[in-house]
Amino acid sequence: MEERKLKIDLAEHIPYLRHSLKELKLRRKVYKIFFRGKSFEFDGFRPYSAEDDVTSIDWKASIRADKLLERQYKELEDKKILFVIDVGEHMIFGSTEKLKCEYTAEVVLSLAHLILGSNDRLGYILFNDSIKYLAIPRRGMRHFYSFASRLEDPESYGGGSDLKEILEYVASNFDTSLTAVIIFSDFIKSGREVKKALDLVSSKFETLAIMIKDPLDKELPDIPGEYVIEDPESGEQVLVEPRLAKQKYARHARIQEEMMKEIFKSSNVDLLPLMTDKPFVADLTEFIKRRIEYRSYPTA
């Protein structure tokens, strides 16, 4: 990668995300529901009003009382959220306006701004085949700008990708005061070997995964000629004719992606797939909305 800062545009994404979430018209700060974790405790009922979020209605209690009642919860502690971000060599790739690592940074920092702007704690791990950088959860916009600078630096990227090892580290070294873990990767270097470690993490923390892919991760272009493709990690080279390899390549990519989706589902980890050729705010907002609809509150 040439020596430069990555192209990360936050001036548009941060206000757009805030506006999109505000339109959900929730009483609570939406991300506090989104990252519910184990930090809410049932605190009784109160009469429901038209301005309240409909998902907070307890229908059984309402029937018994013959009026609409809303469940109330009290927060037990500050939110602590950990971002686990893949910065391996395969993320320095792009056939669209943004490299995968640039697109990922925009998603990451938009969410980080939301969290830190609400005075909660955010930590992060940048990983390749080991931990490249680790920041414990802390507050403040100074932390945000330091984080942004780290993600803009090309020196933060490169190397292999070992998600299994990083998940084992998270499960062993963070206690349950951590509210949530979000994993950002294309997951093309991950397979069934991550299942056990993912189960450990998701059993301790509210865990989400955001899968960020380039169109060329899914299929080859329909172009004539022969091309040499080199694996950036092993240096192995293969001569490929895209028109002949297109179908086999797409099938392999589809099988690998479906396998990862199956692993996340069986580990009770909600997954948001994103593509670098499409703006992310609308999809991220819809993802949050869906989680709110069926995960907003613990069962009373």
C-alpha cells in the first residue's frame, strides 16, 4: 500500500446515521438498546403513552390490569463496548471507490462516535494473525480521534488473519462487565475452526458481526484474457482466465459465506452483511431496528 492516509469520509456518515436512528423515535438512546447486553434490570411497570416505544409494552400485564403497561428497566452500569476489527492484508482490497478497510473504518467510526458521544466506554482490538493494537474501553472524544488516526494509518494494516485466536483472547481476558462485542471482517479467511471460540464469546457478551465484502469477493468480472493472481500472504501465484473460472469462483465464495452465516446463527450472533458498492447507513439502521423489534428488552 502506498504511504498515505486512507480515504475515510465521516462528515457525511456520522450525521446521516444519527438522523436515521432519531427517526426510529425511541425514548431511549437507540444504541443503548442495540447494545443491551446484561446491563438492564427489570424495575416494574408504568402506564404506556403514545410517545413511548411500542416494543416496551408488556401485553400479559396489560391484560391483567385492563390498561396498557410499559416495562421499565434501570441501567446497572456504564456501557463498555469492544470492537474487534480485522486489519489483515485481505482487507486492503477494493474494486469500488473504497477499499474494504476504508469502508470498514467508516462503519466503525460512525458507531464509535455514537457511543463515545454518549459518554460510554469503547475499546478496540485491531488484529491480523495476532493482536496488532489493543485499547481498553474508555470514554471521550479524544479517544475517538486517536482511534480514527489509527484506522487512517496504512501501517495499521497487513499480515494474515486469525479470528479464532483473537476470540479466544477476548473470552479469556475480558470479564462480564463488558456489554457487547462487535466483530468487523470480510470473514473470507475464517471457517469452522472459529465456532468454539465464537460460542465462548457470545455466551459471555452480547455479540454482533458485521461482514464487509467487495463485489469481487463474490464473483469474478466477465472479461477476456488470462491473469496472474497472487495470494498476498503466501505469495502463491495462479494463472486464471476469468470467464472460465467465474462459475467455480462464485460457487466457492457462496459456500464459504453461507458457512459463516450458519456459524453465526448457531452461535446466536446477529450478522449484518454489507457491500462496499452500497452506502451502509440505511442497512445499519434497518439492522438496528430489527434487533430492537425482537431483542429490545430482557424477559420480565
